[in-house]
Amino acid sequence: MLRELLTDADPAPFRIERPAGTSPCFFTCDHAGNALPARLGQLGLTAAELTRHIAWDIGIAEVAQRLSHQLDAFLIMQTYSRLVIDANRPPGTPQSIVTLSERTQISGNEQLSEAEAARREREIFRPYHDRIRDELDARAASRRPTVLVSLHSFTPSFMERSRPWHAGVLYQRDARIGHALLELLRADPELVVGDNEPYAVNDDTDYTVVTHGEKRGLAHVEIEIRQDLISTNEGQDAWATRLAQLLPQTHSGMFPT
């Protein structure tokens, strides 16, 4: 592939853990990284702004890695910041390459040409989703049971509005895994768990679950964890362990043995 955006010094668009993992769980982490291609500079932002939630899902990569290892499950993580191109938004939509995130102007994305947007899609977005597609194709060909689990994190407050949920379980047309996980999480009286909160899966604003889960007919769920709960090693360990215990119960008996 001709590369016009990424250089040899730039990281690859994705990282994989446990490529031969035996678990039915198949983890994706669309907003794991906050890297920027060298040719884009800092998109007009300060270094501090690039560590904020506008650039990535804080804490979720560490949870995902721990969870992948505990369950021996395939995990793919996007390397680049959602501010370059969002791996969980349909390309060409207003949410794909934003010029405003919360109240922060992303000046490096303003007046972007179609050719520049296409380069970001071709060199960052597509390799990530092509790798997911190829892996799921291989699993389908070998008749391996698969549950797609998309992992994300969310801010404790948004535009000064406090978010009471510790975690959220997201789904759209297929609620099999979502309802099962929601029930299991809510069995803990100390947890406040959102049912399609603080977000909900939507054809217009979501890509991973819709494309790789719903369109394939795969059982799936999207999980959101509040960032202040996974900002430390202890919190990341606790949530990875909790999900490692609960997720296998959500598809117990779903697949023939």
C-alpha cells in the first residue's frame, strides 16, 4: 500500500494481544491509543490536551490487556488518537474527523480536504478494521464460537453534568449478551450500571459493533467503564477481574460443545 500519511517512524495502526487466544471472547479497543502521525504535528493541540479523554479512552487499554490475558482472548487495539480519525465512527460522517470535541477546537482538522481525509481512512482506519474482519473470517471458517466485546471508557462528567454510572452496557438490535451482562453486573448492589447509558449503539454514530457484530450475526456487547474507576493499577485489575468472571457466564450454553 502506498503510504502518504504514515512514515516508517510512525507506529502501526493497531496492536494485538493473544493472537491465538482460545476464548470465545474477541476484544476490540477502538480508542486505546492517542498517537498522532508525525506529519500531522499535534493537530494544533497542546501535549496536555492530547492526554485528555478527547484524544482517547483513558484506562481502557490497560483493562483490555489484563482481561485478554486472564481469559486467553484475542485483543486488537487501535494505536492512533480518535482525533486523527475515529475508529468507531463511519468514515465520511461528521463524527469521523471532528473539528470540535466537547469545547476544544481541533484546528488541525479544520478545512481538511477530501484527499487528506481519505489518507487517514486508508492508512489508519481501514487496516484496523480489515484486521478485525480477517480474524473474524478465519474464526468463522474454522467454526470457532465468537462473542465480540468492544471495550470503552467514559468521563465521570460531561459538560458539567455528573454521570452516576460506574459502567454501561451497550447494544442495539441483539441484546443477548447485553441483557445477560447487565443482570450480572447489577447483582452487585454497590454498582450503578447503565442500560445503554451513557451512550447507546446507533447505526449513524457507531461502527465496530454494527459492522462486525450485527451485520455478521455475531453475539456482541459494548462495555463502557467510568474512567476514574480505572485510572490506577488497582482499579484496572479489579475491573478486568470482574469482567473475566462475568463475561463467560453471558454466553454459557450459547455454543455447542
